[in-house]
Amino acid sequence: MNSLLSKTQCKSRNKWLTYLAPFWVFTVVATFWHFVVVWLQVPSIILPSPIAVMNALWQERVVLLNASWVTLQAAAVGLLCSALFGSLTAVVFSQSSLLRIALYPYVIFLQTVPIVAIAPLLIIWSGNNFRTIVLVATIISIFPVIANVTSGLLSINENLRELFRMQSATRWQMLTKLQIPAAIPQLILGLRISSGLAVIGAIVAEFFVGNSGEYDGLGTIMTSRQANLKTAELIAALMACTCLGILLFASVNLIGATLLRRWTRVSGFESER
């Protein structure tokens, strides 16, 4: 009984340490940052103190919240498009080795080409609007989905393949009942990676689209503050970008964990039957 109680207490202590560790690191970094600014007398235009940044964050809270909501919508829609089109592309690649060999280099091209190089071209084609932001976020975040889902669809146990062939399963049945279920964990893994990339793509696109004055996302706010040499406000906007990326990643992680838990439970029930 005592050993069980001690194990429970140890697990509870480790859980609290897991939650508090990031805050301790933030406190240490902020303290070091403050003393460096004070001791070296760094001009605020170069590096403001953490207190100045927090004041700027509070003073511009309404602007940053509105901008974060705009950027979050673009990043979320871009991530959803990546999940949809990336999964469909991966399914096509898994069904035809010829198409996979012929088209995969162009998928890699989307990952390797600098997004800042094609963003102005996309603006010319699509305009200074929300659609362009989503398009850039999709382009920059689709590769991990395609790569991971394709790997999941192709990495099927050969014994299971042989079992389906013995049951005279069609290609469609093998895809829907064997390959797609096996690729779901890989899809979630790809979306975890793509969630951060979608935020980056949305913000980078806003650097260009925001110049028209018709779009008010976090990228637009950062461009404006940098042009006016408001370093504290710029760092505050950067912190908002970080929080936005963490929020989207946590949302994808929560949805993925829920789906995997339910999928495992259903699979376990079916196997017992």
C-alpha cells in the first residue's frame, strides 16, 4: 500500500515538473535577458528589457489578439488544405509507382524553393487577399503530409498484404481497409510538423500582402513595427507568433491523440471479436 502511494505521489510530482519546467526556463532566460540589458546598458531600440516588452504586449493586446485571430484562420485553413490535398496526393503516389517517380521531384521542389521568392509571384496571380495567405501556408506545409502519408501507405506488413490477396481483396478494399488505417498515425505525425510550418507560411505571406494595407495579420503588425523602429512592440508581436504556433500544434496534437485513442479502441474491439 505504501509503495503504491509513493508511486502515485512520484507520478504526480513528475507531472507537475513537466508542466512547470517550461515556465522555469522562461523565468531564467528573462532574468538573464534583463540583467544583460541593464549591465551592458543596451539601447532599447536594439534590445528592450523584458519589462518593456511585457508592457508593449499589454498595451497592444487588442491589436495583437485581432491580428492573431486573422493569422490563425489563414494558418488553420492552410493546414486543412495541406491535410486534404497532401493525403490525396499520397494516395495517388501509393497506387502508382510511375506517378510517384515522375511527380515526387516536383513535390520536393515545393519544399526546397524559398517561399519569399515565390510569394510575390503568387500575389500577382492571386491578389492581396486571404486566398493568397492560405495558398502560401498550404505550399509551405504540404510536404510533410505527403511524405509521411506516402510512407505510411507503402509501409504495410507483407504478411497482411498476402492475407488480403488470399481473400481476393480488390485494390480499393486494400486501400480503405489496410493502407489508410495504417497511415493514420503517419498523417498525424505529418500534421504536427506542418502545423508550425503553416503558421510560418501565413506570417511570411503577410509580410508581402500586408504592404497593400488591406490585411491586418501578425506579419503585417511585425512589418509596421519594424519600419517604425518599435523594437519592444516587434518582440511582443514575435511572442504572439510563438504562442500562435504552440496553440495550433497543441490543437493538432490533441485531435491526433483523440483519434488514435478511439481508433485503437475500435481496432482492439474488432480484433477481440
